[in-house]
Amino acid sequence: MNATHRTGPEAPDLSRPVVLDLHGVTDKTAFMNRCVRALPLPVWFGRNWDALADCLADMREPMAIVVTGWQAYEEASPDEWATAEEVFSAAARASVHGLAVLLSLGGLEESTGTLPQGSDDPPASPHAPDVGQ
């Protein structure tokens, strides 16, 4: 075996994740629309759970996905969110090239300057003084 042959999934690069921002998502239709916008899914993606699992498992290179703002979806549609979690888990297990799906518990939004949908507040400058202290 030569040094370039790999026998298992490659480790996804966690330093360059794809961010799936779910702020404002409360149903399956909005969830699937966000997946289409954020993830490198094929044009034929059918916007259903089975298609999402298949497409994620079949990615051609290792990928890390960080899911942000998912808590409102979990609260509004707990059964759908449970299905989404199972889809992510099954796809990660079935991925030939390596897939990691990480759920952000907070903090990523502030570090990337990304605003939650519907927010009118500008991102805080990392160099601005904190006037509240």
C-alpha cells in the first residue's frame, strides 16, 4: 500500500466548516431551504429527509458542518428536529469521505459577525470598548 491510499473516511477540516444558519427556521420547508442555500447539494436535491441523508453521505470530500441557531426549530417542531438530528447522524455514519455535523450551543454568531435573521443590531466590533462595564 502506498502512502496516499486511504482506507477509511478522511477527517473533515474543522477549521473551515460550512455553516448552516437556522436562525428563524421553525419548520421543515424553511429548514430544507436553508440547506439548499448553505450546503453544496446537487441541483436535483428533492428537499426531503431521505434525499438530504443521501446527499450528505455522498459528498465527494470531507466536510464539517456547524449548525447554528437550531434551538428555535427544536422548540417549534421537536419531532422534525429529531428527524433532522437522525439524518445528520446517519449521513455522518454512512459518509465515505468523512462528515462531521456539530451543533453550536452559541458563540459562533458573535465570532463570525453573523446576525440572527430579523436582527437589526449591527455586529459588535471586536475592537470596540464594552460600555456596559
